[in-house]
Amino acid sequence: MQILPNGDIQLPALSIADRDVPLASKGHFSGHVVIGGGAGRITQTESHLEMNGILCLHYRPDVREIREQVRFDWFDENGEVFSHYFDCVAVHQDGTKTAFAFKAARFATPKFLRKLGIIRAQAVALKVIDDVRVVTEQDLDPTEVHNAWLLHGMRHPDPEADARAAEVVEDIRGIKGLDQLSREIGLGARGTRALFRLIAAGRLQQAELGRLSPEIRVTCSAAPANDPVLLEDPTIEFAA
């Protein structure tokens, strides 16, 4: 959701998943998260691990676009055709596509991995994707998850603060503390939130590892990595 300058509310775009994830489940978590620029787009997730993973991917500077629940039709050794749904596919800045399977470690069994290996081989051969990654709860960095949720909570624009923050960071030379830049902006917490949005957009980058905080040190990026505009016509195309 986005509140427009005239006070109107713009709702997020609908999910472009190839199948809907049931919201009601007695056995596992399921939910929606809104990602993308402007009002964003609804993204369906089938586990808390999946939600955290997709959010982390969304805020990685090398990822340009994400689509969830992507269908791919594959065949077994008997020639029988089945439909598989990748939890998400990320399109990177260089145009390569990586499919992700988010799986609790106890379910990432040898049988599952063998089946996924067959699916991967067929999808790569058809140039549908370039690779497949299996992600368990052991693979997600708690710091990256924290940072992704923090940036997500700061995503709503503040035109005055955003404009002032862009002016201040234009003159950055070397490394500066986020708190120092916030003081230069002069809008208190609004300025700090605007700086976090510049980090999300790739205009600023961390100069040190760790959790994002108002005291983190940053430097200006040579070129913004993330396009904040939501793509209305997704560029991901998948063969059946």
C-alpha cells in the first residue's frame, strides 16, 4: 500500500505466482509480503523460511526482480510429466536466473535432492533458469534477515526527507556515520529512515559488516544497484 501525495491510497499489485498459496493451514506458516517500488506487489510465501529468504533476496544489490511460485513441467524416467513449482526465481543484474527451493533441513532429504537435481537439469537445458539453490534455515544469516526486515519497514517514501537525504549524500567523500548524515539532513528520525531507503536502493552501502543501525558507517555507491520502480510487465519468461 502507498499513500499518494493527494491523500489517496494505492493498493499493491496482485501476485503473479503461477499458483496460489492457501492462507489457511494447520501444518505450516503461510502468508503474503509486499515487495517492490511504489505500492509494491503481493508476494505469496508458503513458510516463514521462504518469507525471510525472499525478503533477503529482494534487498540484495545483485537481484533485479523476483517472481514466486514459478511453474516448470518436467518428466521422469518413464516419460510421465509433472508440474514443479519453484518457490521463487530471482533475476540478477546480469540477467541470469536462479531458482530457489526453501526447505526445512529435516525435509531436504536425499530423495528430494535427487528429484530436484533431475528438475534442475531439464530446466537448465531448456535455458529456463541458470541454476537452482536449496536454502534451509541453516543457510540464512540472521544479520541479513534482520537488515532485510529493517529496510522493509523503512520502505514507505517521505518526499521531503528523501530529497534532502539525496542532496546530503551527493557530497559524500569516503566513509561517514549514518548518524552524522542524519544530523546534516536535519529532520531527525525522518532523515534516518530516508538514509535507510538509500541503502535499500543501492545509493549507499555499508562500510562495515553487521546489523544496520543509526550508528552504522556507510559510503556512497558508484552506481545504484537497485531499481526502485516496480516492473509492471515482469521480464521473467518460463517455458512449460
